[in-house]
Amino acid sequence: MAATEAPRELIKQGAEALVYKTTYLLPTIPALLKHRPRKPYRHPTLDLRLTKHRCLSETRLLTRCRGLGIPVPAVYFVDEARGEIYMEWISGRSIREVLDAMIAEGRKEEVNDLMKKMGQVVAKLHQNDIVHGDLTTSNVMVRGERKSGLLAGATMEKVDAEVVLIDLGLGMMSTQEEDKAVDLYVLERAFLSTHPQAEDLFQDVLTAYEGSFKGAKAVMKRLADVRMRGRKRSMLG
Amino acid sequence: MAIHTIQLQNIPVAHEVHIVSFKDVENASFLREQLLGGNAEFEYAFVDASTIVSTAHILVAVHQAVHKLLVNEKLRTRNVHSEIVFSLSPNNNITEAFRRFGIGENTKSLLCVKISSPEKTISAAEVEKHLMESVKGTQMEFNESTIAAETDWANVGKCYKMKGCKEISKEVELEVLGKMVMRSVG
Ligand SMILES: Nc1ncnc2c1ncn2[C@@H]1O[C@H](COP(=O)(O)OP(=O)(O)O)[C@@H](O)[C@H]1O
Ligand SMILES: [Mg+2]
């Protein structure tokens, strides 16, 4: 049967998901579609169960974050049996690209400001016992404008570089300092590998993080252990 | 003609959504009785428009209900039209959903939604004619400002457990949609 198929533009083919830019509801509402396709090598029943579970888990975390005022894309629609999540399209770039540009252009103050925001957002996540699970610099976006409303007064408003977390596919609820420390460690590694001059930068992230909630100190302590283990592991090769 | 016909994304073209909006409705209890009595001529989603915050809000509910129908997921209610009303709810209590979002004795502003499907094709003109004959009220355009004018924020606050919202904004709209999504994923 002919359907008004919304045009899809593949933007990423990951190991687990196909990610498209598309529209939801009406051609005027941009959306991101994250599709976890069937894995033919898995047992069909298990496959369906895993797909559903991952879709629902990502959706619940995204929705929980929004409820807490943590900037993440809003979920528009979920078809967990097909492995599809439609969510708010974030018009911006990854923090990695944005940092590249800022550093290249010597916009030091903006860089500092961005690092501070980054630390605060992660702190808010952890304060609420949410662990991102894959906190790399491609899973953090920065947007400079925001569409106000889905349809209601759909105008663009300028916002000051806002940090938005995406890709909570590996996220979970956890009260463990270890899990939170690993988030920070992953982020640190990502920063250092993409921005080798970033040691100071990441320090700014940590400073903001540490000042943002009560449990932060304990997580920072753990981070030292996690780093140590990471170093040992890389020495062992 | 003030009837609004929409083709939703990713829904087969044979499914059209007809929406007619009324204010100052005087015969809500008659209309409600037709629904309760299962009168086949009155297979509509009759939504109390005071609970609706934007055009997207009702369209999201329509999309959820029609999608369920198409993928053969079991509907929780009698038909796709009642499922639209249920889809507006932030929880799984069907009785409460109808009481809050469906037409009530005292409903003054009303959104009527009719789905035309391959099995039951119905044109915009037919829908409008029937509703004009049946609903005693003032027909309105279906757009952002007519919807906003009828929103009762105290009621929305109660229905979605949200405090202090007085007007539509991106955050409010997405918060409401978020609650509907959460119900659908349990
Ligand atoms: N809501 C969104 N709005 C705009 N772009 C997005 C959004 N979510 C993801 N992207 C883009 O798609 C890419 C892949 O999405 P992601 O959720 O990270 O999937 P994966 O698990 O494959 O990494 C991201 O790196 C980002 O560039
Ligand atoms: Mg990713």
C-alpha cells in the first residue's frame, strides 16, 4: 500500500543502529530516526526481545532526562517491535567539531564556557544516578538555535551554545561511583584523543563537575583509580 | 470549509485524518450518549478541546492510534477513534482517559476526529455535513490559535500533572508529548 513515506537521509550506520534524518507527523517537523534493524544471525525471539529492550531503555532514559531538565532530544514516537525511535532533531554539531572550530579561531572564552557547561550537564546526569554509558565527544552535541515548539509557534530562537547529550543507548540507572567515574574517564579519553592540547580543557570540565553536586568528590576519587587501571592495562598492551 | 484533512507521515495514503473543531457546544450530552450507545453513525474521536495544548498534541495521539491499528497491535479500546482519546492519556487507566480527554456532559469546545480508512472510506464533505447537522455549536478553523484559545491550563495541569503552565511553549508541548510516549512504552 502506498504510504506517505517521509524521506530519509542516512546519516550514520553504526554497529547497532541506522540513524536517519527524517520527519515525524508532518513534512515540516524534522526528526531523527534511530532504527535498530533485525540481526539475522540472532535467534528471532531473542533478537526481538533485545531490540525491544534497547529501544525502551533508551526511550525511558531520554524521557527521564527531559523530566529532570537535562538537555537531551525529546522522544516523539517509539515502535519498539520494529526497533524505531523518532526523536527531536537537534540542529547543531558535535562538541568535538565545535571545539575544533573554537580552538582554531582562538575563541578561548567560549571554549572555557563550553567546558563548564559540559561539566555541569554531566554532573546533573550523575546527581540523578543516570550513567550515560558512552560519553564520547561525538555523543555530545552543541546547538546554537532551538525550534520553539513542534508546531506551536514553530520559530527558531537563538540560544547560547547549549550542550545536548545524545545516544543514551548504552545508558543505565546506577548509584555506583565506579560507573560514574567510567563516564568521566571515557569523556576524558575522548577529549585527549581529539584535542591533544586538551588537558587543561578537561580540567575545566572536572572543576565544573566537582562543584556541581555533593557526591562529585567521591566520583572524582574513583576516577583516579579508573585512570590507574586504564594506564596499567595499556602498559600490559 | 473549515474541516481540516491531513495526511500523516508514514501512514498509508488511504488513511486520511479529518478534523473539525467547535466551540460553544450546547449538546455535548447528546453527543456523548451516541458514543456510549455505540451508535455507528457517531464513530468519532470526540475530544474535549480544553485539554489540548497545540495542533501537534492531537495529531500525535491520532498518529499513535492509527499506527497501532496498522501494525495490528491490539487496540486497548473499542476502535481507532476511542484509541485516539486513550492515546492522549499519560497513564493506562482507560476510564480515566475517557473522563478527562473525551467529551463530557459539560464540554463546550470540541475536537472531532474521523479517520477515513480503506475499509471505511469517508470524504471530508461527508464528515463535515454530518457534524454540522449533529453538533450544536460554532464551527472553527483548526489551527494553532483556535486551539490555544480553548486550552484550559488548569485542566491540562490536572490531566498531565504539570504545575504552573499558563501558555504554550516548546517545553510544555514536549513535556506533554513525553508523557504520552511514556504511556505507550509502559
Ligand atoms: N537528535 C539528534 N539530532 C541530530 N543529530 C543527531 C541526533 N541524534 C544523533 N544524531 C547524529 O547521529 C549520529 C549517530 O547517532 P547516535 O545516537 O550517536 O547513534 P550510534 O549509537 O550509532 O552512535 C550522532 O553522532 C549525531 O551526529
Ligand atoms: Mg553515538
